[in-house]
Amino acid sequence: MELCPLIKNILLLDSEGKRIAVKYYSDDWPTNAAKEAFEKSVFTKTQKTNARTEAEITMFDDYIVVYKFVQDLHFFVTGGENENEIILAAVLQGFIDAVGLLLRGNVDKKEALENLDIILLCIDEIVDGGIILETDANVIAGKVASHSMDAGAPLSEQTITQALATAREHLTRSLLK
Amino acid sequence: MAQPLVKKDDDRDDEVDYSPFMGIEKGAVLQEARVFNDPQLDPRRCSQVITKLLYLLNQGETFTKVEATEVFFAVTKLFQSKDIGLRRMVYVMIKELSPSADEVVIIVTSSLMKDMTSKTDMYRANAIRVLCRITDGTLLTQIERYLKQAIVDKNPVVASAALVSGIHLLQTNPEIVKRWSNEVQEAVQSRAALVQFHALGLLHQESHIPFSESFGIRQNDRLAVNKLVSSLTKGSVRSPLAQCLLIRYTSQVIRESANTQAGDRPFYDFLEGCLRHKAEMVIFEAARAITELNGVTSRELTPAITVLQLFLSSSKPVLRFAAVRTLNKVAMTHPMAVTNCNIDMESLISDQNRSIATLAITTLLKTGNESSVDRLMKQITNFMSDIADEFKIVVVEAIRSLCLKFPLKYRSLMNFLSNILREEGGFEYKKAIVDSIVILIRDIPEAKESGLLHLCEFIEDCEFTYLSSQILHFLGIEGPKTSDPSKYIRYIYNRVHLENATVRAAAVSTLAKFGAMVDTLKPRIFVLLRRCLFDNDDEVRDRATLYLNTLGGDGAVVQTGEDVKEFLFGSLDIPLVNLENSLKNYEPSEESFDINYVPKEIKTQPLAEKKAPGKKPTGFGAPPAASPSTVDAYERLLSSIPEFANFGKLFKSSAPVELTEAETEYAVNVVKHIFDGHVVFQYNCTNTIPEQLLENVTVVVDASEAEEFAEVVSKPLRSLPYDSPGQTFVAFEKPEGIPAVGKFSNMLRFIVKEVDPSTGEAEDYGVEDEYQLEELEVVAADYMLKVGVSNFRNAWESMGADCERVDEYGLGPRESLAEAVNAVIDLLGMQPCEASVVPNNSRSHTCLLSGVYIGNAKVLVRLQFGLDGPKDVAMKLAVRSEDEAVSDAIHEIVASG
């Protein structure tokens, strides 16, 4: 029996259900067609809900899906039916907030596609093979952001924290709009 | 998958939906990837190309093997660049391509190993993750030293990378990962929150595999967790995730140690303490763990229910969902414990999130008392109109169980069902409603008449052929038994006018049933049936003709003969699949087809049943039909052997019993074939040694511990080459019709010849040899066929109490109720009917079994289990059959088992 909390997939779709970036960690969906079918049903089941202020949740086909929408982006995190829902929600929130920090509050499809490398790195830093690596948005964003710096330059904790604080402020403001 | 994007942009002329990947094409990007080979690398450009490649893969585009290899080689060139951002993309790209071929892996291995020892933390962390993803056992031993170092690295990211990789590697190379336990122990004490979590994850799995799987030493495990818990509960667990894991770890140990320890539950205090943690995920994890404890008491439950109740009114949907889902499960076993939350639950019926609302309603239906039913139904009626079919089905099922719980309330519940039956809905939904009504009609006599009329009204306007014909069939069974059968005729005959051929044929059969069962209606039914003779469908006309001719009496008011009724409407006590197969195998000849030779055994599918506990017995109670192919195959095989030809009809074939351990030189299993006066052992042998050919293979059976059996035939296997299974048989005579039991010891005897593996030719000269096999037993269950009945209650009633035998037994201390129930089912070898899955935590259980005992005697068994004291199980066994001797025999089996 696998006791470690496990993530089945992380999905980022646009407002029509099309893929921006997806990552599957389970063999439950062996083919691309199976994956697309899953994304389609997740999308149709959730699109009419209002998942903007708080993360929403649904259960179908023995999966728990937590999700939240920001502008024209739909974020999803899927776990097995026995997974702790709140853990899944923590992963989702970490993902969304990290993206918010990295995109400086401009979270929408256009920005996401233009910075797809950042989104992919972000997903890579959150989950490894289904196991949660990190859920703290500041840490995730910090790890992704550090990559764009020069190899020689030592990481100054102070500056990056400041940069992130500013970004967070941006994010909060854009959410309150 | 890149196409839709392109297409979309074509569709819309305005440039609103600008995408940097517009018009992207695999071929072009692969061309672009040539920049990776430039002597002067442009990191920015290369990063962009990798992003494009990743985009394509992400959209579902696939690379051919050649393309993937080419890209892979090109990407490895990028290790020359010192740019961190680019390196990061290279890592992701390599993982995404996940190269499999060894020679390909070697190319990156050296680069990755260099990164693994680099001074840059980010390089070390990522190189570890990539390397462990693509590595194999031999490479792993080379890098093991670095991984152990990484686990205790100062940098938490590096340590986590190594630990998480360790968790993955445990699946493939457990023996290596287990050697890291010192380092992992150290990492558990790390000050970095996530490192602790990952170390705990690895430590737990590591320590768990050897203890419980290989040796089954639970004690050690408990000591280990005891140490862990007491060392970690003193505030040194920093991450909520680690705390959740510790809770799961703890409840697993509680589960496994519950049997050995009496008195207070170990670690309960720890779980309860976690209910006061500051992180919601920990509180919830602990609450859920408490509710899932085996045999949880209401005192233990209370604090968990209290925190879940608080979650119910949270502003976060995720918390509400988690809480209501858990309470819903608790309500199945401890409805009283949940009633405190009823007010909060009722307000959740109007929750925006329909999943939450549905869970709330079904919980209320489980916990509600008789007086609240009406109010609840009113609320549900409003709710039903705006949820999807899948939720509605859940609600319908909950209402069905509620109605069975409070039969007095059938009127309002039946009304509710008939109302929703009239509304729009898909097939599955309608079927769930119809099934529910059928079950209520069967179980609540007062509900019968109104229920049948609801069904009649439904088929007047039903778009589903399947449901119409099923309802017609059901009407034919139940309708004639009502006070005024004639009122249903109109509904049935309407079908003959208005429906498709399948439904018309079903309607004709139903009419005939009324004619056969209700003598006063017969003349009128005959008039209707005669009209059906002009139908344009063959099947409809055929049925009408058959019924008109067999019912007889020329339409006068006469009684229909019992044998005619039995012929036309008696239940077929043969599984349909078996009949179908036998008919297919029947070759037209002088000998006519004999239905008595169709095997009655049903191969059970207990797994499928257990996997879908939500699927209650369906209304039309089809017995679990399964593949009879093995039964068939055995029968054909045996009948082809002349020595066994006069043994008569095969009563039962057992499942194969292994007589050798796995992976021995010769693999042998045995199938017991039971005939009326004989038993045939079929030994299936496989020779697993390529250098040997076995000849003249027999099994020497010592039946000294089976006094009533006498060996009559032994049929040797002439030759048993490598890896091609063969059979040898031994037949015994036993007293006719008597369920004789006994023990048999077996010895495989054969002549072994060496085979030259290069030519495959055997030597001429062989040596005689023997090989000891395990013992084999013929037990009482071998004389019992698993045959289900569709409706146990009806079968039980119609069997009558004449030959009933009731007695009580103490089964002594047992691991659990479920274990005791299964032991008795196995002992009897009978088919469990409805509701035979034992819910967790229950203190008592009733189990219904049916079967056919040797001599074709139907047997029904009602078992009532109860816990007597902490572990002692007591059982009341009631047996009904058509013969007292058989009923006694069943008691005998239990008494001696």
C-alpha cells in the first residue's frame, strides 16, 4: 500500500479546455487519447462552476479533482479517491501562487504561453513522479527564478525575497481588482 | 495536436488569440534544433527551441524513434553551455524524452555525474533527479556514494531530490536503497520541513517492506513506529505533509497490531492530538484516520466528528467536501454519531458545489429518522431538478435504502420515485429508479399495487426497449398475484400495438402468463393472443402460437396444468451462458439435445463484486453469470477418455490446487472432478527444465487416509517435454451419492531422459525417478455447487420450513468478523447471495448462501454471525433444503469443520 500522498496529474488548460501545459504521473491514462478524454470530461464538468475566489473540488471516476480558475486559465490537480483533499488543494494553491509570482501577477493565457518554459519548470519543481516536492509558492518561484540568473552570481536571499514580495503585491492587487 | 491551435487561428481572423506557438510544426522545429550543434551556442535561442519541443510533446505530438534519438543527441551537446537557465531546460527535456536504450543513456551519464558533484546546488539537485530517472541497477551502484552524500546535503533542495529519487528507486532497486537507512534516519531529523517529509516517506516504505512482507514481524514494526512517533511528536515535525504521513504510518500500524493487543488502542492519543494541529490538512488527516479505525467506538469518534462538523461550515469548498465525504462514510456504520451534524448538513443541500450537496443529502438519508423523512423528501425534490444524472442515481440509491429501513414511509418515497420517473433522464438514471421500485415492490408487500401501477404508467411512455421488456417480464410475475390482475391487461396489450418487436414479444409472454395464472382471465387473454397471430414479426407470432397451443382449453375458463406452467414459465435452473455454450457445441445427430447435460456450475467472480461495493443487487436480480468455458472444457476433456465414459454426468470440477511450490523443477496442480460414484484427479504437469524430457509420467496416490475411496484407473502421460503442459489422471471409486472425504498423498513418478539443448534431441536411455508432491484433500465443499438464486427471500420462503435445521455454533476467537464469515463460506463452498460483503466495524452480520449439494439437492443457508465478547464469534446456522438428510449433512460439515 502506497501511503505517501500522490498526485495523479497537474493540468493547465485554457478557457476552451485546450492544453497549455499538462503533466501526468500515473499510468491510469496510457495514451494521449485517454489523457485528452480525461481533460475533456474534467473541463466540461467544471467549466460552469465559479472557482475564482476559492478552489473548488469535484469527484468522478474515482478521482478527486481540485481546481481554480484565474482569468482565462483553468488550473487542475488530480488525486486518487482516497487522497486527502486538502493536500491536493495545497498543491494547487502552490502552483497557482508560484505562477502568479513568476508572471508578476499577469496570469492569463497569453502570458502563460509566452512564458511556457517558466510554467513547465514550475510544474517540474512542484511534483516529481507523483510525489510532492514543494507546495510553498515562494520556494517554488524562487527555485524557478534562480535559473535565469548567472551561474557565477551567488544567490542573495535578501534580493530575491524582496523581488518576490513585490511580485506578490502585484498578484494580490490583480486578484482584488 | 498542434493542429487545433492552428485551425483555431484560421477560424478567427482577428488576432485576439495570439499565441507564440501559432502555426508551429514538428518538422520545422526539428530543423531548428540544429542550433544545438553550433560551435557558438546561443543559450537564449536554444532555450526557445527546447520550449517549442516541449510544447509539441505536451500537445500530444509524438517523435519517431529516429527523431527522438536525434533530438536527444543534439540536446546532450548543450551540456557545454554554462547557462543555468538552459541547463534547467535540458534536464526537463531529457526527462521528457526518457531515453531507454542503454547506449543512449551512457552519453549523458558522464555529464550528469559531473553535474551531480558540481558546486552549484541547482545542478546537483536536478542531475540527481534526472539520473535516477534514467538509471539502471549497475549505474546506480556507481553513483550510490554520491546519493548517500546528497541525502544529508546542507541544501534542502538537494537532499529532497535524493530522497524523492530514493522513493522511486525503491520500486526497482530496493536492495540498494535499503542500504541508505543511516543517512535517511539523519535526514528525518532535518530542520528543513520538506526534507523531513521526504525522508519520512522513504524511511517508512523502506522499513515497511522487510518487516511485514518478508517476515510478518509486526512487533518490530510497532516498536519502530513507536520510536518514530515518540521522537517526532515532540514538536519536531515541521511540515504538515510530514505530519500527515506520520498519521498514515501510525494508522497502518494500529490496523496491523489491533489483533494482538487488547485494551486501549495504541497511538490513539497521538491521532487525537493531531486534531488540534494548526494545519487543516493534518486535522483532517487525523479525523479521517480515526473514523477509519477498525471497530472504532463512539467515544473515540466524537472528537473527530466535532472537527469535521466545524469544516462543514467552512468558506472553503474543499474543506466542506472533505468533511461531508468522510461523514458520509461514517454514516454507513455509525449513523448515530453523525446525527449531531444534521443541521449543518441540511444547509449544505443548497451548496453551490453539487458534489457537496449530493453527499450531504445521501448522508442525511442515512442518518435521518422516520419523522424527518417527509421534510427531507420535500427538500430533495427541489434539489433533483438541478443536478446531473450521475448525482441523481446516487440519491435514488440512497432513497431505496431509506425506504427499506423505514417501510412505513413507503408511500411518500414511492411517490417521489414515480415523480422523478416521469421527468427527463438518461437510461442509467431511469434504470436506477425502476430497479429501486422493483426492489421496494419485492420487499414491502403494501407497496406492491401502487408500485406496479407506477411501472405500468412508465411503460406507456418509455423510450428504452430494455426497460420496457424488463418491466413487462416483472409484471408477468407479480401482476397475476394481485387482487385485481385485470387492470394491468390494458397497459400490457397497449404495448402490442405501439412498440417495437422486442417489446411486443415481451408483452405477448406477459399476457400469456396472466392467462396461465388467472383462470378467469383466460378467455379474454385468448382473444388478445389470437390477434397477435397477425403480427408482422416472426418472434411475436411464434410466441403467440406457442402459448395458444400449450395453454389449451380453447379459451374456456379452465385450470392450467402445473406441468404446462412449469414448462412455460418455470425458472430455468441452468445458467444461460452454459446453455448457450452447450447448444453451440451440440452437433445435430440421432441423439437429441438433453438439457440435463448442461453444467450448472457458475464460475463466481467474487473480486468483481468486492470491487464495486456501490453496486447493490439489481432489481431484476440476474444471477452472476460467468464464463463456463473451463467447466465446458473439462467436460469435453473427460468425456474424450474412454475409461471415464461410464462415470455418468460430471457434477463439479474444483479450481486447480497447486501441489508444488512456485518455481520448482516440475509444476503440478490438480483439479478434482466429482462424479456421483467416482472422483477423478486431473494432474496438470509442466516440466520446467529445458534439458529434460519426461516419459511415462504417472502420479502414485496413497489413499490410506481416505478409506472410502478405491483406485480404479490410472492414466499415465506418455511424454512431457519442456514447457508444454500435459495431464495424467487417477480415478477413484467411492460410495454412490455419499460425500466421502479424505486425504491423499501424491508422488510424481516418471522416466527422465537428458535432452541436448542445442539439437533438442533426447537420449535413448532414461532413468526412473520420483518427485514428492504435496497432499491433496477431498472436502465436503467439493460436493457443493455454487449456484446463486436471484431472489433469496423468495427462494427461502418457497422452500418452506419442513426440512429446516437450525443450530448455533461458537467459532472461538477470530481475527475479524469478515474473516469468520469467509471461513464458513469457504468451508461450505456455497454461493453468497446479496449483501454478503461484511462492512468494517460491524458487530454482527447476516449472510445468505445458496448451492446445489450432490444428488442435485438445492440448499439454502442463512448464517447469522455475532461478536460475542471482544473477539469470539458466534454463529447461528439455518439450513433449508428439500431433504432432511441434506440439511443434516450441511450441519455435519460445519460441526466437523
